[in-house]
Amino acid sequence: MKNPPFVYHRARSLNEAIELLATYGEDGKILAGGQSLLPTMALRLGPPEHVIDISQVPDLDAIGLEADGGVTIGALVRHAQAERSEDIARLAPLIADAMPHVGHRAIRTRGTVAGSIAHADPAAEMPAVCLATRATMVAVSSAGERSIDAADFFDGYLTSTLRADELLTQVRFPAWSPQSGGAVVEVSRRHGDYALVGLACRIDVDAGTITDAALAFFGVAATPLRVADAEAALVGKPASAEVFASAASIVSETLAPTADIHGSTNYRRHLAGVLTSRGLQSAASRIGVPA
Ligand SMILES: Cc1cc2nc3c(=O)[nH]c(=O)nc-3n(C[C@H](O)[C@H](O)[C@H](O)COP(=O)(O)OP(=O)(O)OC[C@H]3O[C@@H](n4cnc5c(N)ncnc54)[C@H](O)[C@@H]3O)c2cc1C
């Protein structure tokens, strides 16, 4: 389908983009890589009257390294750039793990990491990675800058707490501890498709005991979802296959994923359990913990 008519604005600076957002509010939308915005416009899913292209705005395409080991991803960092980055592989391994699952190479070449987060698709990898790593979103508007914790960002299907006049300038990922192991695992019908069910998981292990855990699922609800009871069942226990299996059982009992033509609720629930064991095993092995 062709796109409906819209007015195109090319912002040349961050200030100009923010002014345009302030002017058009709910009628305006940021265009970054266009890999989600353009298909949704073509499908007439709430098409904006004003499209504000930020692709020429300078200084938004940096992967920043913070003194404490944290990593920042600017609004125009493409998936492919993150995928190729040695700094991301070393300092933010969960992002590196997610990248090959995001669509296909052509989509990753244009699409941005921040755009994927702003789009807030519950079946997308990066929103779940943000939850599992406790990322912070930095939003800027004509009223100033604010930081939003990932736990407070995703609040519904394709919606977030980002206001219509706000631009997501960067996403901050806290330092990845040497005691952290993580993995992104998913089941999709074909490689590059959105996941039927996916999991971004992280465990912190000290002398064989799990000290912290995050199990962030995607493709199971209207938002990415952490399963607190299963996480609690991991903390204080040894990083072992038995403990991972009991967390997997809790996940399967707790989640009630939405059914669609690709899979029933029970099938997806089963997949979520399988992925829990698989993801945790992989996370443990990456920090040399035999499980
Ligand atoms: C065939 C196909 C398969 C795909 N498969 C997957 C997949 O498996 N996993 C996955 O995660 N994604 C997948 N995608 C989606 C895509 O990879 C991402 O959603 C996309 O890259 C988002 O980034 P973008 O820069 O293209 O955002 P855009 O399309 O430009 O924007 C998306 C939305 O975010 C808003 N936005 C973008 N940047 C900002 C910002 N800085 N501040 C505020 N709002 C902003 C826009 O206004 C728009 O509402 C697929 C897409 C296609 C076409």
C-alpha cells in the first residue's frame, strides 16, 4: 500500500527537531531509519500528518563509553553499527546477542537501536534487553531533559511513556559486571521474523551462587515482561540445571501469552519454559559456570 499524504520535515539540528516536535505534538512523528514507521504508515496505523526526519541531525550516531564501564547508544546508531561494534560485544554483550535476531541485514542497516526501543514493539528484542539490563532512556523536549528507567518506559502495545513532544536522544546501559552472564534466545518461524517467544536473560553469579537475575520476555504480552517470581526463585540458589528448570516451570505456570495464528497460548507458554532453561544455561556457560 502507498503511504497516505504527509508533510515531510528534515531537521538539521537537535534543536530544530525538538522545535518541530513541540509545534506538531500528536500530529508529528520522528523518522529515524523508517523500518517500522513507514510500514505502519502504509498500513494506515495512526499515520502522522508531519514526519520529522532526524537522519541528518549531527552527533546522534555515537556509541559512547562511560568512565564506569556503562555504554550509551545515540538516537541514530543503526542496528548494524551496534552489531559490528567491538565495544558493544565487550561491554554490552546482551545487545550484541540481540542484534542478529533483529530482522534481516537490510533492516539492520537502516533501522536504529533507539527507534526499535521508541517503537516499543512487544515482540522486539531491544525493549526486553533494556528491561534485563536496567537501561535508562534519555528524552529531550523543549521543556528540558529527563531520564526514564526501562521499567517505567514500556506501558502498552506499541506505546511508551515517551511524550509526543519528546525525542529519545540516547539510551544508557549500565556497566556489565564480570560476574554477569546473559543471553538472548528466541523461537521464530524463520530467522529474521519477529519471535513467537523470546527471552533476554541475565544472571549475576558469585562463587557459584546467583546473586541477581533478570528474565525479560518478548512476544508474550502487550509489553516486554519480567517474571519476578521466577527471578526470585533463582536468587540465592546455585547456578545449576535443576534450579534453572524450577525457574522454567514457574515461567510456564505464570505467563499466559496471547494466542494468534502462529501459536496457541499453551504452545507459547511451553516455549517460554524451554527458553528459560536454554537461556540460563547459555548465560552461565558464558561466565564459565558449569550448570
Ligand atoms: C520485515 C521486517 C522485519 C523486522 N523484524 C524485526 C525483528 O525481528 N525484531 C525487531 O526488533 N524489529 C524488527 N523489525 C523492526 C525494525 O527493525 C525496528 O523496529 C526498526 O529498526 C526501528 O528503528 P527505525 O530507526 O527504523 O525506526 P523508525 O521506523 O524510523 O521509527 C519507529 C518509531 O519510533 C519512533 N522513533 C524513532 N526514533 C525515535 C527517537 N529517537 N525518538 C523518539 N521517537 C523515535 C518513530 O516516530 C516511530 O514511531 C522488522 C522490520 C521489518 C520491516
